[in-house]
Amino acid sequence: MKVRCLQIIHPAADIPVAEYDGIRVGGVYPVVEVVANDTDVQIRVLGPGTTDPGLLWDPADFETVDTRIPPGWTLVIADGHTRLADPRWQRPGFWTDYHHSDPQALADYKHVRHELLADERAREFTEEAMPPAPAGDVCIRDGRMPVGEGVEIAEPVTGDYPAAPRLPLLTAAEARDTIGHLRLLESLDLTHQGEAAGQFAADLARRLSSE
């Protein structure tokens, strides 16, 4: 889940500012927790220069740019609050323990923070705008290969290769090994990346001879 900052009101001076606690107006940042009670909703947002553990912000100062909730998050209602976050941050007394420098709470915070930010960086890398593929080339996005009646390529797949060094074609045995590794990755990685690996494996399998 990512949001774009629309405005920042300095909490002490009560005036608009361009930046505060590592968050800048116009910047896009991951949401790492949502907290609500009977009268208020707040979001915890982390920026590259944010001091841990980040601040709880008024969502009215942001707009959503990515609605996807991180896998594994849980919603817990307790003590008059509703929290949406990683379950390791949901145990009773977690934030109290964190602010008292409890070793387990500090470790849980660091692990979750690292996972969330790593997932955001991986997602941004996957979703970066890719230059259009030249006519005839096969373009792979999000781990998916186009499936259809046929795939046109710039030159025929034959034994006559261009003069430049070129690796040999993938054999059927190597392709099956690759499919096996991708399916293993799918079973171990429960994120969207594991799902993409499984889809890629299925696309490859459809291209193999049944013999």
C-alpha cells in the first residue's frame, strides 16, 4: 500500500511545510500500519529519512496510489482501536515494549520494516516502465510470457546463427528443470512474486512437447 503526500501541517507551528520527518509533499511512501478508533484514523508512513518508527499521519493529507495490502497483514480490534498491520506488530503491548527498548519488540520492528521496504523496492523494480520491445521480440512482464497461436520472432529458430557469439537454445530437459525450480519458488514465496513464478512455469510448460 502506497500513498502520495498532498500537504504537511507542522504539528508544533500549525503551518504548512514542504517536509517533515523524512516525508515530503509530493513524495510517494509505503504505509506500514493503519490505526483507527471511534473518531479518528491514522496511517504510519515511512520515508527514506524517517526516524524510526515513523509518525502516525492524518490520511486526509495523502492520496492512495497503490491499494494492495501487504500479504500476511491482519486486522485486530482491541482496546477501542482497530489496527491493520503485520501480526508481529499486533501483539498486545508491542508498541509499549518497543518504546521501552524491549529486545524482542525491537527485533520484530526491524524485521517487519525490512520486509515491507524490501517488498516495495522489489515491486517498484518489477513495475518500472519497460521500453517497448522491438518488433518480433518476445516481451516478458511480471513473470508472464504471452500465450497464443504462435510467437513471431525477428529471425527463425534454426541452426544458422548470426556471427556474434550466441548461447545454444534451451533443451527440453533444461526447460523442465527450470519449470521445476519455478514451481518450487512458487511454493516457498507466498507473495505476488511467487505467484508470478508459478504463472511463468505454467506458460513454459504449455510450450513443451508432450513427448
